[in-house]
Amino acid sequence: MGLRNRRALLLTTVLGGGAAPAVPWYELATFQAAYQPIGAASLATSYVNLVSPGTNDLTVPVGANAPALLAGGWGFAGGVATDCLRCGIAVSETSCFVARLSTNSSGGGSLGRLLEASGVNMYFYPFSASNLFGWQSGAGAAGTGTKITYAKVVILAGKDVYIDGVLTATAGAGAVSAASYVIGNNSSSFNRCMDGTVSHFAVAASLTPGEIAAITLAINP
């Protein structure tokens, strides 16, 4: 929570004033980056990191296409499309990812995947029948979760998978070197294509269960 909001909350509590001002969802935890395409004035505006504008703003990787900006947020085409965005943050298997999925159209597609030189994959694959979340080392165990067929808040906190605030699964073991997270696709080969709409997305180094509950409540309409 920002200093101004903490002061306002304290004054409200101490002085017995009216309701405390609403805290933006991206101030409910120490996010490295947060994006809210739903309600954005333009596609370019949706790329701005709300936590620190101008730092880790989203870019479209070389050879990729930008998603469409729809009423529900970023619309990724799926199939053989090359829609994806790079957030530029170095992540590891302890990193946390928050996404609210507005819709999906065909039941397939990923929210992101990292391919490392070591062969370690990071999956955030909520629309797949294989239900992959988390880290997979070579042919080792993959993270598992619940297939998402309609709007949900999905949070991968290290190896723990939360769906609408409920701890649903714990991902398999793995290790990954620092790499930049890509939203919507695997930008090296475009073989994991997001199919659906994303209204919110954020990255954090860590999240507590209390923060996960508060964020889920804040971005679920």
C-alpha cells in the first residue's frame, strides 16, 4: 500500500471518519509490475506498468504481434497466432504471477511459457486440458491445476496455484535461470498460443496468502 493510502487509512481509523479510500489493486502487494488492459484508453496505455510507469512497460517482441484491445482486456487470438507481450522482468521459480482471465473461446492456449537453454519450462497454461501450471524440468513432473473455462483469477505463487483465492495445487519441482516473462505466447517459437482475454496481469517476487486473498477480491467484479 502506498504511503498516501496508509496515511488516509490511519486517519480514518483514528479520527473515526468515513469509509477509507479504495486502495488500487496493484498497491495491495509489492508488485514489480502490474497492468490493467480492461478500461485502458488505448493499447499503448495498457502496456504501462501501473506500479512504476516507464519501468518494465510492456513491449511486443520481434516477430510477434500485439493482442487486440477488447472491452474485457487484451484479446489473444490463439491457434497459430503470434500475439504476445514481454514484460522485461527477470523471473525465477519463486516468482509470482497474477492474472484475471476474462474469457476463453476454445479451451486451449497458455498465458505464458519460458524456454530456457537448460530445457526447463515455466508453464502458465490454464486453458489447456493438461492443466499445466508452474515449473517442469525436462521430462519431470509438471504443475497441475484446474482447467479454466470461464472468468477466474489465477495466481501462481512460486509453486502454489490459487484459483479464485483457493489453493488448488502445488506445481512440480524445477529450476530456472533468470529470464524475461512473456505474456500470451512462447516468443521463441510461438507454439503455446494464448486463446482468450486477460483483464489484469501482475508479477511479484513474493505474495502472502493474505495478499492473494485481497488481490483476488479486488480484481474479481
